[in-house]
Amino acid sequence: MAIELTPLPLPASADPSKFSDFGREVKGINPGSLSEDDFAQLRDALYKHDALLFRDVTLTPEQQYALTKAFDPESESYGHGNNKTQSTKKSILHPDLKTIPRVPQVQLIGNGTVTNHEGLASAALKHPSHTFFHKTHVSEEDSAAGITRFYRWHIDAALYELRPPRVTTLYGITVPNGASQTVRYDDGTGDELSVPLGTTAFVSGHTMFEILPPGLKSLAVRSKVRYAPHPYVWMGAAHAMPTGLGIENEGLELPLDELPSWEASKVMTLPVLWKNPVTGNLHFQVHPCGAAELLVDPLPTGATHEGALYPDGAHIKDLKEVRELLYKMQRPAIAPELVYPHDWKERDLVLFHNRGVLHTVVGAFKPDQVRAFHQCNLAASDSPAGPTDEDVKKYA
Ligand SMILES: [Fe+2]
């Protein structure tokens, strides 16, 4: 069958000129049983459009795993590993994930109590709330009036030992209805964004790079990020910025010698920009919360950028400086007009290019608002490719 792609409906807040390539609804094929030709077209569409939506889908955990794995046939384990080791139990992600027993690569996430679900007798799910992670909180009065925050902008990735998944699949099984909420950025800009209840918000990493001024493009194309060992344990006691885009500098990160045992060879050092394997575009793909150091290459010979940052290269280990640089480069791309907040309907299946977008949980549910989603991503068989020599020449 021919694959049919139509643009996703954009909210009034979005700037359509920045979403011409981003997001497509897919019709005409069944994501649960794809021919080789269907899949080749779907793969192409994912890398070109970064987020794909199927409506009214019936999908078993086995089918979801198979679909996710098709993007990286050599991948096998869940993006954060299949086994709940001591270190993953200490991780701040642990309470948010319940594994489907038959298919440990698929996680049940959501809110409220779900019973008799795919082999789980009962699962108490909790939608992550900014009140457990941000340094400052929306007041109870404002929360009751529907004010909320972005929880944590991120890439789905362990960022230690396991390589960042290529794709994440999210399948909405039970989706509560409720009034829309308003994300308040609370960073002095006055920015606000009206969002559907329980939206997943996406921004394009390609746009994040494209809108930077030349000086910051030069820095980005020359930089790599080194993540902390066991980053989700490391940041366990730390608090996030009110935009959910990184950590406040309070010195609350766990000292490296107090982390679960770790090896230098498993620490992740990844380019700031990841090269799209189909379009060749560069996507700014940094998980700001886990970033510990920046490694900046010197300007290449012949580059003449006036006032370029770190022209001779640098190894920046000062956390405050690392975070300030990343925030300066990433904050413009989460402006309200650049965010796609997905309005979940039951049986929506969203596939997103995890190496091309950042995303975040948003909003707050009441305990009786039950939501059940299946999520799958797989630790990749390869590392993301960085900029080519040509890219460096062009942007440095
Ligand atoms: Fe995620």
C-alpha cells in the first residue's frame, strides 16, 4: 500500500514557517505489520519529518517492539537497559517506568492505577511532576487554575554505556480528557504556552541549530558534550530550571566517588550536533541535565570568524559555564512558537526521531485521571554521527 503523509495540525501558538518539514500523520499502512517497502518509506519519512503520527491504532507490545527494532535491527535492550540493577533503582527515572513482563523493552508509563494490564496485576503510575524536579514550583493556587511547567526537556538515552536510541515509539492506550493547561516558563521572559492536558511537547533539534547566530553555530559545530557517569543518579538530588531545560547550579550533584561503580570507557562523549542520515541536516542534540563538560575544537585553519568563542579550543569543566553555554544555545528553540505540543487521542501512535528532536512531559494530572501509554526505545547499535569536515568548514 502507498504511504500517505499529511501535515500535523499545528496549534495557533506555532509559527507554521518553522514547521514546514516537521511532523506528519501517516495513513495507508498498518504500523503493526509492515512490508519491507512500507517500512523503507516509513523510515525515510521519520528522518525527514522527525515525528510521525498514526491514529486509531491497535498494537500489541510485541508489535511495538518489532516496529521500534526495525529502525535498528541489531539493537536489543531497552534504551536504559532491561535489567533493574542497583544503579537503575537509584536513578531518578526508576519510579516513572514499569516494564511489560512479556516484552521488557516496552514500558508502561502514565498516571493513576492500572489493573490487569498485559500481565501486570496492578501498576501505580505517576505522571512526573515539575514539583519533584524544579527548584521553584508553581503555587497551589496557580496549579488549580491550570498553570503548569515543562517537566524536563530531554533525549531518551541512558547517556552512559548504552548509546542513544534512534527512535522512540509512544502508544496512547488510555488518555484522560480534561481542560487545557498553560505552561509558564517562569524565566523572566513572560513566555507562556497553552497546551492540551498531558501533552508531550516536541521541539526540532534542526531548528534549534538553524536559528542560532553564526558565532554560536561555530561553537556548536566544534563542540562535544561529556555526560556525567550514571547521569540520572548523579543529578538525583539536583533541581531543574523553571523551563525544564537543564539544572540549576546549586552544587547538589552526587560526587563522582559516591556514584555506583563506573568506568571511564563507558562515559559518553557525544557531538553537540548530530547528522541526520537521510537529510544531512544537523540537529542540536544535547540532554542539558546530564551534561558535565564541553570539549571545543579550535577553529579550523582558514576560518575567519571575528570574535568566535574559544577560537583555540577549550575543555570546559566548570559546570556553571557548561550550563550557561548550553542554555544560551538551547533556550531560543523552546520559545512558544517553536513547540509542537501533541494533543493525545486514545490509540494514537507517535514515532519520533530521538536523534533529531528534544521532548518533554508536560502538565499535571489528578490521581483519578488514569493514563496508560506504552513506550519503547532501544539502545542503539551505533553512535550518532557528528558534523562532517564539510559541515565544520561551513559553520566554524
Ligand atoms: Fe522521553
